[in-house]
Amino acid sequence: MVVADTIHSKIVNMPDIQTNQLMDPRAESRADPLERDRRVLDLYEQLLEIEQRLIPTGLHVFGRASELSEKADLLRMVASFDRPEHGARALPKLVAEALGIDRYDALLQEASASETRDLIDSIVSEAVRQFCEDGADAAVKWLNSRAGVDCEKSLPVFLLLANIAEQLDSNHEIESLMRALRGEYITPGPGADIVQNPSVLPTGRNTHAINPYAVPSQMAFARAQGTADALLRRYFEEHGRYPRAMALVLWGLDNIKTQGEGVAQALHLLGVRPVRDALNRATEIEVIPLDELKRPRIDVVMTVSGIFRDLFAPTMALLDKAVRRVAALDEPFDMNYVRRNVLEKIEVDGGEFDDAVARVFSNAPGNYGTNVNFMVMQSAWETGDTLGDLFVTRKCFAYTRDSKGRTIEGREARDLMDHALSRVEATYQNIDSFEVGITDVDHYFEYLGGISKAVEKRAQARPAIYLSDSLSPQTKIRSLEETIRLETRAKTLNPKWYEGMLKHGFRGVAEIENHVFNTFGWSATADAVDPWIYTDIAKTFLLDSTMFNRLQELNPYSVRSLTQRLLEAHDRGYWNPDEEILEKLRDLVDNLEDQLEGVV
């Protein structure tokens, strides 16, 4: 993992309205000076965000330890977080305090403090470099002489980094594989992102899950409060009100890694908190009073993955209990959207409370996935509504209780899900890993894209689509469009990323093609990809003769698929480039077809 500090040249020409205004002298002369300065700072923040993004520079090679350059960037990110379990504080905070800078957390949010942040980041980066070259003691002394950081305060950080570096240098994956093939015992270990939980090291262990009754953990709920509040604040700033209902995507592995952070976000949006028994099991909920909550209770529709359903049955019961408890509260409609929506459904459509309150949906027992990704991959869909309908068909099984308190697992309830989604005004999913983003795998557009398309048809309006990025000390809420732009610039169009992939030959080209397909998936399910992205992909990988020849020699099959996907983006109306570009792409497809079929 390295920072994405090789920024694609097209970033400075990105066709966003604000950037065009910044680049146009006439627009600058017309703009208010304060507004112009604000846009300049916004652009600077975007460039800095891309530059400092941690990205993989190649595929993981089984049994191979991390290289020094990758290790340094990874350690710097680990050192950016407080680690109370190790008695270590975040290096940036220690540097800020030593420099006499108060309120470091607030500093991260202030665009005007960019120079101060740059100074702190440069000191931290150099300290980590000193550590990688000369060890913990040298780094502690350097940091003390350069920034005046107390040696006793910084030493725990570097001792932690020393332990992590040692584990990164060793690799027992092949040894563990051989032990597993012999039927021998494999040491267990947690599964998570290294930056979030360094205890996942060393690799080569048997990943274990967590106690479902402990979800969400106290730490996960504390983090989730800030994330959920930031999500609502972002929506309020854009729409001038809170969303009446939101649809959340919950995955099993993500909630294992974060100890239930996604679950905790759903609970906090509802305005409740988990209550633990004497065995530390979260089996009950406590309602947060409105005067403490200081906002309405948001109606939350939860679609959970099949793995989540299998691993977290007690958690699904907790979520269902939370919705029921909130719906039964005697509170004003304008402060309790769950009660409002449930009672409106009963009044208009009739039916029972137990039906109207269903909010936890997944696949039928034994089934997994939405198949939206496969339909997009095979180009087997006519309109976006087809994809949204497929999502509901696969995910419309309610996991709730009846009036007698008996659990109903996987009751097909398409009408109930349709009605619940018809109230939704925003969809949301959490990102919790540096290693896998929304263009790395197809499951993100399969789930978040699928439910967003389903909402669009049933609510007769496209929902606001958000993702939270908890990859830095300060969680940031981004729109789907913003996230796609960030991932495209930091990965797909970044030479540091794609050259790292090309080191793997055939498989590396397939990975590039996979990114393009997943980007296209966001067009299919959410129409959220800017046309310039497809243009730059074509220019970078296909219209550059040198690059095209490299890709063609390594993997002509993936090159053909990539080219065909760009042409499909045009055919479906997501991209309308110059005719000259389209003709070149069609010629490339024809030539590749001839090559693969052996036509001379």
C-alpha cells in the first residue's frame, strides 16, 4: 500500500463546473474574490486528498512480504490514529501539540489551515522515514529535535510501529497453507484492515469472526454516532431538512471487521442505543430522548447480505426490535419518521402493525447476492428499472416477528419492501478498508447501486447516494459521484496504480479491465459516472498506441472486454465522445476479434 502521490495529468483539466471556472480567467474576474478564494481552497483540498490517498500498488503475492516503500506509507497511516490499547497517541496530534497548535481535530476541517496541516504531515512522514531507516530510537530523537515532541510520548507509537514492521517483514502464508493441507491446527486471528486494527498481523492465520451478541461493540457505537451525525448533516446542508427515510446496506464481513459499526449507525439514526446484559450481550435497546437526540428519528430500511443474515441472527433481531420500539413511541410525526410512516401505511393500506413495521430485508434462507452484478456483466438488461426490480426480487424477504413475538425468518414480502422503499430519500453504505473500494469489486454497485435504482422507481425520484469514508481520523461523507471521481483519479487513471498492476502481466490487465467494468456498473445502477472518466480511460489505455500494445501483448481478452464496455457505455447513453474516438474503438475491437480468432 502506498499513497497515490502520482496524480494523473488530467486532474488539472477535470471538467467539473467549479474547476472550469477556476481555470477560466474571465470567470475569475467576474467571481466574487471571497468565492474565488473558496473555490481555490476547495480545489487544493481535492488535489491533496488524491495525493495522500492510500492505494494498493499491485496485487498481493501469496507468501511475499511487503516492500519497504509500501511499508512506510502503511506505517504512516497506522501512526495517524490514536491507539489507546497500546498506550500510543496519533503522531500528528503529538506534533501539533509540540508546535503549540490547539484543536488538531478542528484543524482537519478548516480549509484555511492547509499550510499548517502540510507542515504537520511533512514532519510525520519524515519521522516515519527515519524510523524505517534507523529504528525507533532514531525516530524519537529526530522528532524531538525537529518539532520538540516529548520522547516519552512518541516512543509508544514507534514501538508499536516496530512490532508491525517486524510482522510485515515476516510471512507465514505458505507455511500455514501447507499446515492446513496436512489437516493441522492454524493459529486464529481477527479479520480487518491493517490500519484500523494492526492485530490482524501476522498474515497466514485462520480468520475468525466475532460474537454476534457483542455487536455492536461499545467502541463501534461511539464511532458510529459521529458518522451518522455527519451523514445527516451532509443531507441537511444539501436539502434543508432531514431525510424522511434512508436505505442502508449492511454486509457481514464489514461488520466483523468493525465490530458492528454499520449496525451501530442504523441504531443511532433510529435514535436508540444498545443495552448490554451481565454477559456483555447487546440484546436490548434503550431509546435516546428527543431532547438529547436534538433531531428527528430517521426511518431506516436495512438490506443485509446473506453472510450477515447467517452470522448475525441476534443482531437482525436487535435491529427489528429497535424499529418496533421507535414505531410504538408516542411522539410527534415531525420528530419520529418511523411512527409517521408506519401509521400512514396502516391508515391507507390497512394491514397489521407487524407488517407495516418490517424494515430488515435479505435473501431467502440459503440464497445469496442480488445477481444485479451478473446481469450488468452479461449486458442482459434493458432499462435501469430491470436492475432495481431484480434487486427487490432477490432481497424482499423480511426478517421480523409476528404479533405473538415469534421470529419469522425469510418471509417473502415484496409489497412491504416496495412500500418501505417508496419513502426513502437517501441510500448509504460505509467504506472501511483501504484495500477494497467501490471500483475494486462489483458488490458495491450490486448492493448500493441496486437498492438506489429500486428506490428511484418506487419513490419516483433518484435518492441522494452517500458513502462514509472512515479511512482517516476524521470520517468524511461523500456523495457517490465524489467517491467515483476520487477512486478514478487515485487508482484507475493513476500511473502508480496501473503500472503496479501491469507488473503482474495477464492478471494485472484483467484487474484494470475489472475496474472499468465496476465503474460502468455505477453508470448502469446509478448513472453516477462523469463522461470525462470514460474519455480518459479510452485515452489512457486504448488510444495511446504504446500502452495499447503493452496491454494487447499481455492480455488481449481483457483489452477486448474493456473496449467493448466503453462502446456499451456510449450505446446506453452514458458517454457521448467524438465520432473519431468511437471509430478508433470500433476498429480496435475488430482487430482484436481477428487476432483472437486467428485471422491473419
